[in-house]
Amino acid sequence: QVQLVESGGGLVQAGGSLRLSCAASGRTFSNYAMGWFRQAPGKERAFVAAISWTGSTYYADSMKGRFTISRDNAKNTVALQMNSLKPEDTAVYYCAAMARRLIPTGFTRAYDYDYWGQGTQVTVSS
């Protein structure tokens, strides 16, 4: 079992920045790929970014160049640095963990993840 707790959400003006953090506990953190997803009202949960157990990173196209995902295996944390925020980035952001697989099937699909946090609200005002 892995417990995930997100923090760092809040209200920010368009063009501003926020840094989300996710603290994990319960199992060997380095054996998990970590992802960030978001869900806006009335929309499906969408992939934002992911970092594999080897440190490879993946981003949704609309986040490339604005968002950066990183992990600290010593502290069991994963962070999402969000810059140049837009009103359309407003959503609840979720941290997720995927147990290491012998043959990875990708890191962008929500249903591939095994554990989820409760989410943190990000609101970007225009």
C-alpha cells in the first residue's frame, strides 16, 4: 500500500507559478513511477506529467515548456513546477503512483496507476 498526499495548490494569477508536491509513504518509492493528472469540472481526468523509476519524464503537449516534474527518492517526494499558468490550467491536480513493471505500457494513462492522492485545487485567475 502506498499513501500519497499532495500539497501546494492555491489561487494564482495568469502568468504566475505554483509548485505542487506529493509525499509518498508505505513502500520503496524508487520502485514507482509517479504521475500528475488533473481534472477540471465536467471533464475527464487528464494526464499532465510523469516521471519513471529511471527518471525519464513525459509531458502532455500543452504542458511542455511550462511544467517540470521531478522526484527526490531520498525524500519520497515528487514535485510539479508549473510556470506561465493559464486559466485553463484550473483543475484539481492528482498525484499517482505506478508500481514498477517488467514491461512498461506507458505512463500517460490514468488506469495504469495503482495509487492516487486526494488531489489539490489549483485555480488560475485571468
